[in-house]
Amino acid sequence: ADLHRKFPVRGKYSYRLTANSQVLVLSMLSVTVYDTDGLFVCSFGKGILNKACDITAANDGRVMVVDWNWDCSCVHIFREDGHHLYNFKLQAEGFYDYPSIAFHMLSEHVVINGNNKEEPVVEIFTKDGEFVCSTQIHEEQIRFVKGMTVAKDGRFAVLLEDINDKCKVLVI
């Protein structure tokens, strides 16, 4: 593919990104928005986000950010213009690493994946934050979840790292 554009991002620590009609770059305390030519549009989330760790965009323009805390992680929902709408708490007791988030376009469900105190867990919510279900991933010798995405057919692909520092993908 030919390179369309390359541009620097504002701030020192950028962790994740997602895209809708724009490019959204996540740092721990804010989201910075650029157009696809790299021009700064806005930033949002300061004063709301404390330890943001992943970001996704819904098909209606909403932006969803996982904010991690040892005892109470949540998802913040923002409008595309950065206005904070609401948040909802994750169900698992104490994620001990940074949860991942993805949005499934067809079902309009938000999928969260991370390690709780026992095993990797997947939680599914409606895009309005209503809890749908959860399941634990029973895989031996897993150290932590490194990432996750949702395929078009609705299956989850989860990237795991084991106790020997080897990675594998599980498709659920």
C-alpha cells in the first residue's frame, strides 16, 4: 500500500488508537482527535479519565474508553465531539491488568476482555452499557491477555501470553 500520510501525535505517552471518520489516539488521561490528514481536531477526557487503557469506536460515532482501576474498572462513553455521556462499571471483580475493548458492529455490543483475579474473562454489554453476559477463558498457564478484537462473524479473537512468554490467539 502507498503511504497516505504520516504525522506526529501530541503528548508523550500514546497507548492505543481507533478510527471512525477521524483518528483517535488514546493516552492515559485523554483522547486526541486528528483528521485523516493528520490535522489536530480536538482532545477530550481530561478530568474524566484516570488510567485509560483501551479505546474503540461504535458505528453511531460514540467513542468508548476503558478506564482501569484495581477494584473498579469502567467504560466511559463519549460523543464523537468529545462530550462525556455516561460510564458503566465492568462486572468482573478486580481486573489485575489492563482490559481490552472492542465494538461488534453487527450486534452493536461492546466486548471487554481482561484478566480478573482468577482467569481471563470476556464481558459483553450493549452499547448503552447494559450487561449481557460474561464467560471465563479456560486456558492453562496464561499470564495475561494482550489484546482482543471481534471478527465480522461475531467471534472473538483473543491474544494471550503464557507463563513462558509465548503468545497465542484463541478464537471464541
